[in-house]
Amino acid sequence: MREVTIIGIGQTPVSEHWEKSLLVLAGEAVFAALEDAGLKSTGALYVGNMLSGVLDKQNHMGTLIVDWVGMRGHEAFKIEAACGSGAAAFRMGLMAVASGEIDSAVVVGVEKMTDSLPKKTTAGLATAADADWEIIHGLSFIGINALIMQRYIHEYGWKHEDFAPFSINAHNNALHNPNARLHIPLTKERYLKAAMISDPINLMDSSAIGDGAAAAVIVPADAVHQPDDLPKITVTGSGAATDSIAVHDRRDPLWLTAAEKSAKQAYHQSGVGPEDIDIFEVHDAFSIMSALSLEASGFAERGQGPRLGLDGEIGIDGRIPITTRGGLKARGHPVGATGMYQIVEVVEQLRGQADGSQVQGAKIGMAQNIGGSGATILTHILKSE
């Protein structure tokens, strides 16, 4: 398999883009990535998206977008893996280029969620859960995560307020990201006063949905002629794993087995371990997922994820900086696009372009994208040279 390098990135702000269609948002991110790469087209296009058929009444997204961006005739597919769709599309593009089947590809994650009524969007998100054993009984996606968090607090003796640092850190970092949806500083007092949605998850434990698209151009590493002012960003690890969709079917509902497996795959391929990672873009759809991801990926002992936040180890100057551009919580979570926003943000950090929230000396970054409540998890490791 060939080594693969990211040579171009692009993104739109996460917002309520009333005036732009799903297609236009995807196109803007693709064009920005191609321009950044110095290319006019690539050999293939892969799209990460979850809800286009449900909310936008539009499937066949790969062919639609590849035509729109002037690449008609090229291979193009939509890849769906719930909220992990963005990283799943990236992995498909990565394998196509690494195998030698494709010499260049652009991967775009896109989602448009705010044009629909909240009940419809919530129902769409719920399709990532088990229709027969979870949704039919009235569980929303927030409800499922609330049950996990409730059990976690019970088992390990934490208080709800102990999760506040995850959200506070994300909001503080988003202040410096022009593409983030929420440029609102968050204090512990405000976190504790936030409205309860599904006990113990309150509004400040939950990520903000939105409309947006993010894209990256990938090519074989030996084909790269990188400008002198930018480091070469290589994808050194890519792991993917699954667990049961329904939480009650898991051997251990408080352990992200798919995160552990995909992270181990990525570590092995990269020849690194948790101690070598300079930044970690976690899938903080809910604050409980930050704790579980940190544990399963080897950054904290079981049941001790919140300790990293309480001890200040997740900040920009901490031992393992997370959500450095706001994360899902404050950058926003346009679900099918989230995995690609994470990839783009890791590239920004490794290039030294994360103004205001730059992790100094960052050379190795990791992104982890979760589909469902831990059912599909993809982990990617990037290195700068």
C-alpha cells in the first residue's frame, strides 16, 4: 500500500445556511480544498453524509456533487456510517489512493440540518440507533447517551459538574475558530445552570447541530511537491471497528470497544502510542463521549476520563489537547461532515495554522469519529514532516 498525503483542505463555517443548498455547501468545501492543493480536479470524489435522503430528499450525492464541481465522469460515491460518515468516506478515499487504484481523490463531508423542524431532525438522528429495540420504545439519541452517562456517574462516583471542563475547553477554543458556530465563552456557573434535556445531560453537555461541509485532497506521498512554507502531512494510521448498534447488546456499555480497536489499529500502523499524540480531536457529541473516548484510546484509566479535564490536561497547553478548534460541542456537529472537519482541523494544527488555539510544536495528531452511540468508530493518525 502506498503512503498517502493530504495536500489540500477546505471548509465552510458551521452555521444556519438558509441561502445555500446541500450541494452548494459541498461544492464550496471541495473548491476550497482543490484551490489549497493547487489542483482543478482529482481522480475520484467520496462524500460523507448521513441525512440527505431523510432531511433533503436527495440521495445519489456522489454523482450529484462530482458533476457540480466540474468532475463529471469521475468515480464518486456517498458513504454513510451515521455520525461517522465523514471519517468513513475519508477511509474509503484513503484506501483507493493507497491501493494504487486511484491517483488522487477529494473527500468531502457535508450535512444540512437546520432547514428541517427540530422533531424531524431528531427523528433523523435516531435512525443511527436500533429501530427495533431502542427507537420503537421512544429513546432519542440524547436519551441513549443520558442513560450511558447516568450509569457512568453511578459506577465511578463522579458528579455531573465534573464533566464541565470538557464543554468549557471546547467553547474557549471555538472563540478562535472563524468557522465555529458558537463563539460564546462558557463558565462553570453557566454550565451548571443550563437547562436539563435528559438527566444528566444538559444543554451544555450537548453538541450544536448545524449546516456545513469540510473537504481534503489526498494523493500518494511520492507525488507531492510541497511548498517550502508548509510541512508535508501524511496519513500514517487508519483504523475502523464496530460494536452492536443497541447499547444493551454490548458486553460492556461503559467501554467503547470500537474506539479501543480502531485506535490500536491506527497506533500499530503509525508506530506510535497514546504518549506520542500531540492533539486529539475527540467526537464530543456529548460530554460523556469525551470521557469514554479518552479512556478507550489509552489516555486515561477506565472510569477516570473526567480527571483529565479537572486536572487541566485537555487544554491547549495540556498533556493531551482535545477539541482544539471547538469540537462538536462548539464548532458544531453537522453530522455527516464532522469527521472531515476533524481531519481538516488536525491538518491546520500540524501546519501551524490554528491561530489562537495552536498547539505549539504539534507533529502528530489523531482524529476519532463516532457513528451512533459507539457502534462505528474510525480513528486516523496524521504526521507532519
